[in-house]
Amino acid sequence: MTKIEKIIEDTGAFDCAECGKCTSLCPVAKIDPNFAPRLIVVKAQSGLGEEVKADKDIWSCVTCEICNNMCPYEVDFTGFIQRMRSEAVNMGNVPACSQAGAIHTMQRLTGKGQKQNRLLWLTDDLKVKDKGDVYFFTGCSYQLGVLFKDKAEELKRVPASVVKMLNAAGIEPVVSNDEVCCGHDLIWSGNEAVFEELMHKNIATIKATGAKTVVFSCAEGYRTFSVDYQDFLGDLDFEVKHISEYLLDLIKQGKLEFKDTNAKVTYHDSCRLGRHMGIYEQPREILKAMKVELVEMPSIKEKAIGCGVNAFVSCSEVSRKMQLDRLLEAKGTNTSAMLTFCPKCLIHYNCMLRMEKKPPELEKAEIKLRDFSNFIAENLKGSP
């Protein structure tokens, strides 16, 4: 069995019946009539794997997973795309990364041993430990906030906000300067080798702390540990929790209280947290517990429009159209802000809002984008 045949078998691509449901729902295909998820799979099925590896459509897919969620034959299209991208890179078909590849370079350097100060956000008033049961994987939010300070500077505050909330519930989480990027962008851009290096560094770091639960504020980090790490390593020795799941449990236990607020917001289901991981209700239940009014957009949960960019490799006119459509939906809710748990969504939507040459429709789409963790922390009882 060839490597491509193995990928087809592992992802259930042999079961594709060419019904076309994936293409009819694919947000890329709706904008680009030349793109169709099923055609990529059909080519591979037909023995045209080398052609698929050389095809630009490998990078056009935004891996939003609408196709997976709606496929009646349960074909793992995004898993197929992810693994075929590694094959594509090995034959020289590499993506045209946005931001001049800065994010990928940073991740490759840390994978190769370049040391970063991952705890620049840590202040004396925040209580953390070196060893313990609860580990907070801080991820790259702070670094992204520095790099994209013109678009999403509030990301620098996310790690401190999470620790502040955990402290308010009587929890002193473990944080470590030895952790590195989870590798999400590298595995989705075909660099499997460095992804594995990052993965092993992180697993060793967490195991050394004795943690039994690892909490993530980032949707991508949560997905990467929950799915990709376990694809490579099998079951992990610790429980993986998204911050929305973890905080909701604390709220139900009466360990967190919130200030009175008349805030009215809308919520964006990012693809990694929503369709990839099925986290839909927890963020909404948190807003309900906070007595914050939630006004839903027309496209939510399984049918939510994504930001149109995957791992900084698919930023295109298709992405811009998806972003504009989503921002128009958000603006139509007549709320003060759109909340999201995905740092990349925050960056990409703000990038659209700050375009130099704006499409006329964008004037009707101005809305504030907020990180959900920061929003919760700001509304804790006793917060300034």
C-alpha cells in the first residue's frame, strides 16, 4: 500500500460517493466555482495522487470542517487535506504563507531549540506554581499580540486574564517557560517534522510538572492537543480542557461571581473550537451565567461562517469575502462586540477592518472584536 493509499484509507476517503454535499456547503466553493472538496479526493482515489500533491487546491481549502460535519459517509476531508499537505511539501509544493512566513519561522526556531521568554505577561499579583495538578498552556497569544499589535494587541492580556480567573476560583495553575508553540500552523502547512519536535517538547514539559489537567485558552492549541497530539501519541497522560469548559464547571460550583453588566454581545463559533471540537454551548452558558445578553448571528454553531484563513496559508480574496460576510452578520446584531476564543480570528477579522483599500460594504460592517477570556476577566466581581 502506497502512502497516499494509506491516507485515503485512514480518512475514509474510499467511502466518498461523489454526492456533492460537501461542495454545495463548502464556503470556498461558493465563492470559487473551480474548487470542490470531493474532486481532490476523487483524484486521489483515481490514482492521481501525484497530481493532487502538486495542486494549489491543497492550499485553497480553509479546513473549516463544514464538509466533515455534513458528509453523510463520514469522510474525514480535513484529515485528508492535512496529511496530503505534508506530502505536497515533500515534493516542493509549498504554501505562499502570509505575513512573510513570520509565524512559521518563529515556530520552526522554537522547535529547533531557540529559547523564548514565554512568561513576559506574568506579574507579581498573579499566583502560579512550578508543579501541580492544573497546568495552563499559555500558547502564543502574548507573542501574537506583540507581532500584531496594530490589529490584536489585546491578545497580550489573555494569559494574565486566564490566571486571574483561575486565581479568583482559588486555583494556582502551573505555567512553564519551557513550553513552546503547540505547532498548529506547522502541521497544517505541511511541516510535520518540526511539529513533532514541538509536540515532544510540550509533552515532556507538562509531564515534568505532574499536571493531571491541562487548560487552554486558545481554540487551536486545544484542538492540536486533543486531536493531532493524540493521533501521533495515543492517549495522553492528562486531561485536556478548553477554558470555556473549565470555567463553566467553576461557575456551576459557585466559585466565580460577576459584576452586574448591561453588555450586549454576539459570539463567533471559530472552526477549531466549534466544528472541529464540538464546543458550542459552554461559551453561551458562560454568557448566560454572566447575565450578558447574547444576540446570535444568522450563521451559528455547525453552520458558522469562518474567518477564511487557515494557519496563515490561505489568505486570499476568498478569505476576504468570508470575513466580510461574517462581519456584516455581526454588525447586523446591533451589539457592542463580537467575542471569540480564537486568537487568529481576532487577527484576521481586524485585518479586514483595517484594510487600506476597503470595499464599500465594509463601512456597514464595523464592529468591535474582543477576546472572550479578556471579556470574562474584566467582568469578574471585584475587577477594576
